[in-house]
Amino acid sequence: MKPFSEQPEHTITMNVQEREITDRLKIMGAYYDLDTLLGEKTDNQAVAKYYRKSDFFYNYIHARGSHSIHLGLSDDVFYHKEDFLKQAQFVEGLLTQPSMNILEVGAGRLINTRYLAEHCPQHHFTALDIPNRNFLKNRVPKNVKLVEGDYNDLSCFPEQSFDIVFGVETICYAESKEKVIGEIAKVLKPGGKIVIFDGYEPKPREAMSEFEKHTAAVKWAAMRVTPKDHYIGSTRQYLEQHQFTDIEIADLTRQVLPTLRRLDRISGYYFMHPRMIKRMRNRISTDVTMNSIAGWLMLLTYDGENIHQYCRVVATKR
Ligand SMILES: C[S@@+](CC[C@H](N)C(=O)[O-])C[C@H]1O[C@@H](n2cnc3c(N)ncnc32)[C@H](O)[C@@H]1O
């Protein structure tokens, strides 16, 4: 099949969202080869390089110095910097026993674990992220242990050793979410909880149009995320397969829209200024600047919830 960009214009009537996305893809395509982008690797080495290059920009442009590499959860229609702490505060609400063991997978620059460790000094935290992404350079409180590794293989931890395992916008990187959920199930104690905050696809691939699949794939690729296995219904199935119970999936899409609106403005400004694009691309790695592609698509792909959806998944190990 021809790449999407070479296919004839849609003959079916496009809705407003599709028309806007189509226009934006055309503008982005003038500066970035989107088909090459779709062919980029998404293995751990590629992801580590992407974050080594992007951490600085995530921190200063996206997170305004808070080290968040995730979306804020807003309780109203406005963006607030404090919204980046909402995921950690949700996990904090689950720390109900005296001295618990908590593992954060894909912890990045540690905004979540650092917040929890500082607010809950009686608990023990372990944070994991992939090698070669400067993870061990994070400075941490005494009750935090940093480990370099891959959540596709958690055998470096004893089985049934954690009360809670959580991940914020990281398991999207797994080609097989089933494998990661299986690994997490092994290291959780019976009665322990898994908590995931992440972007998902609300429909299985078979139910998506070619346009939706292409748009979704471009958005994931711009952040070096695999195009595979994002359907939220599959995650529920994997949890059931691995003996999780009390599965709760909350759709938090509305709450991420204020952060996405902000990213949309920043990225839109970038794409509307060709001289700036030229200057930035000469000085800054493509790993960083291509982030603007995701930044300029996400508000459209999440709003309406037909291409992407932001979910909180919580389940208890039997
Ligand atoms: C979007 S960032 C989120 C970072 C952090 N959770 C936060 O909320 O700020 C995704 C993180 O997942 C990590 N990651 C990706 N694949 C991973 C894997 N297989 N094992 C462990 N960490 C991984 C990346 O290195 C990156 O730090």
C-alpha cells in the first residue's frame, strides 16, 4: 500500500477535526518527512537518545522547571503547573499501610517518585528507567533507590516484593503491553496494586479509519513511541489474563486538554514561523524539534476522544 501522504485526497466528506488535522499534516510535511518519521526505530536505544536530547526542553518549555515529562491533570479548563503532580497525588492516596514498597517504572526525571518520597518518608521507593538516558544522575531523597533496567523484564526484583507498581506515560512505549503487565504482576504482592496513567486508543485498529491510523501513528512516532498495542480494551484483557481484579479504567481526557491546549499554542507558533523552524533545525537535534509534531496534533486527536484517550488504569493483584 502507498504511504498515506501519497494517497489521493479523501473523497469522503471530512469532518472539521479531520480537515484541521489534514491541513496541519500538510504543513508539517513541508518541514519533516513524515514517512521517514514513521520508519524510525522505537527500541530502547532510540528512546534513550530521544530523552537524552529532549529532557532539557521538556523541563523548560513543557514543565516550566518541574521535571515533568507527562501531561497535567486539570480540575478546571485552565493549565496550572501544579497539575503535573496530580498523578503522584493519586498514588499517595493509595499509601494506606505503615511501610510500603513502591516501584515506579519509566520514572524519567523523577517528578512523581520525588514528590511521593518527600511527602511520605515512611515508605520505600524504587524507580526504574532504561540505561543510557542519564537516569542515575537524578538526585534523590534517602528513601529512593534508582535502578537502570527495562520494564519488559523485571527479574532484577524479587517476586511479590512491591505493594504498588505505577507508571506515568511510559507503558505506551511497550510493544507488548501484555508482557509488561505480566512482569508487573510477578513483582506485586497479592493484594498489591498496579496504577497506569497513559495515552491509549479508544478503538481497536480494525475499527479505525486509514486516516485515524495514520494520524495516530505520526503522533506516536514523533515521541519515538511504538505504533503497537494501544487499544485500551486490550489492556483490560491483559489485566484479566494476569489475574488482576477490581479493574477500574477512568477516562481523564477532559483533564489533559488544558495542558494540550498550551502545547498546541507553542507548537502552532513554531510551525507558523518558517524562519524559526530553519534556525531551530540547524541548531537543535531533530529528536527535539519533531516533538512539535506531537504537540500540534494531540489537542485534535484527544479532543473528541476518537483517536486518542487519556486513561487512569488501576487494578488489584489477586
Ligand atoms: C514520557 S516519559 C515519562 C517520565 C515520567 N514517568 C514522568 O511522569 O515524568 C517516559 C519514560 O519512560 C521511559 N521508558 C521507555 N521505555 C522504557 C522501558 N522499556 N523500561 C523502562 N523505562 C522506559 C523513558 O526513558 C522515559 O523516561
